[in-house]
Amino acid sequence: MKCEWVQENILLYVYNELADDARYELEQHLGRCPECAAELKSARAFHGALSQLPVQEPSPNLLAASRMRLQERLETAPQGGFWQRLTFDPANWLRQMRFSPALAAVIFMIGFGGGIGAMYKMLPSSGGPVAVGGPVVPTSAPVEASITGIRSVIQDPGSNQVTIKFDTIHTEQAQGSLNDQRIQQLLLFAARNNYSSGVRMDSVDLLTQKPNDTRVREALIYSLRYDTNPGVRLKAIEGLGSYVKDDTRVRDAVLNALMTDNNPGVRTQALLLLEPVKADSSVRAALQHLAETDQNQYIRSQARTVMAQLPEID
């Protein structure tokens, strides 16, 4: 084991973060290396000095917001690696090649042939005429980028069937069960993007029937955080209720709603959902803050009641 590795991992050793095998090897090295032993002594002294300083606890709202921002960044971070280095960059390629008219002609021919092939594949296999204009019931999942809006979402009474009217170039209609991929895609689109709060509410209401789907849960979290209609946010938080205990992202979203939402009904529902996890440090700190300073009398009273039931922490 080299001294460089030991010195890089000294702090992990001080904080008991090393695996058992690495910890054993490091301790063996420290026993025969005075320089690394001195480095350990210095690190422990520094750790001891820091432990004497008062610890500033972050606010619950900051913790919840930070966790959610971190999760969003991780989900949207570009994935690098070998295949990314092989990505074809047409602009850079053309700048380097300074292509000749002959090469331009070849590129044109390839593009023209590809277009003909794509048109051929898009023709119906039966060889019948292609319908032009008018409403069409799509046979495959609609492409989200082609949808301009959702007109209505209607569930057939007493059944699992849903009818959704949506606009592309024309108004179209899709019908199927909640398990249908087309229906799910349209509902997810409507929950996030529709201009009509009534359609968003109907979509979120239907999505709450399948909150165990990861995409659905993310859409409900998005609606809870960003939808401007309090009725939609209430529907979303009701659908997320059973996952507060086991899913930290849901818990953070509900905690954020409790601390920042401007609707008392949404905040009250968030407070009720957080009661099973009231011993969580972030939730406990939020309840303490609400019990002392919240302007809503009911929220303040309920927070005090829940805090009174919590055991003391030594």
C-alpha cells in the first residue's frame, strides 16, 4: 500500500467511512510508516477542533429543496463515456472535410434515398389508400412532440376505460384502459402541459390510480410542486400519500408543500401525510418551525400537537 493512497483516505478513516478490508490495510501501513501516522494525528486534531464548534442546522425547507434539485440534476446530467466520443458531429465533419461538389452530390443522393425509404415504410402494409384529414384514432402511442393540447379526459363510469381528445394538426381521439400505453402517455402529457386546469385535474385524478408507476409518481410530484391550481395540487398530494414513508423524493415534495404552498388545504393535507414519519429529522425540524412561527393558526396548533407526541432526543 502506497503512502499517497493512505493520505488520500485518512479522512475517511477518521470518519469511519472505510470498508473493513481497506481499514485493516491502512492500519497495518500506519504501524510501519511514521509520516502517515503523523498525518493521521494531524487529521484527528483537526477533526477534534471542528467538533468543538457549534453546528448550524439547515432549515427543513432548504434540505427538501436541495434533495429535489440534486435528484433533478442527476436525472438530467449528460451521460459521457465511450459512445459519446463516437457521436457523429456533422458540422465539425463538414468543416474538416471542406467537401467537394462530388461529395455534396453523394450526400444529396443518400438523403434522397433515405427519404424515399422512410415514405415507403410509412405506407399501410395492406396497400390501401392513406386517409387524409379528419379525426383519426392512432394505432400506436402518439408522439408527445406532435401534441399541441389535450381537449378532454373522460373516464367511462364504472369501468377502466378512458377517452382522451387531443390536438395535433387535427383534433384526434384515443380510447383505452388505464393500462394502455397510449392513454398513459397522453395523461402524463396533460398533467404537465395542458392550459386547462380542469383537464389537468382530470388527468391527475386518473394518474393517482396508478401511483406505483415511476413515471406517474414523478408527474404527481411535478404537479404538487409547480401546478398553479390548488385543486390539482390536492389531487396530486392525495395520490402520493401512501409513498411518503418509503420514497424520500415523495417525502421531500410533501415537506416542501407543507413549508411553501400558499393553499391552507394543501398544507393541511401535507401535515397529515407527514405524521407517520414525524420522527424524521427534517420533518421534526419543520414541525418545530411551524409550531413556533407559522401564521396559520390551525397549522401551528397541529404542529404543536404532533411535536408533543414525539419522544425526546438525547
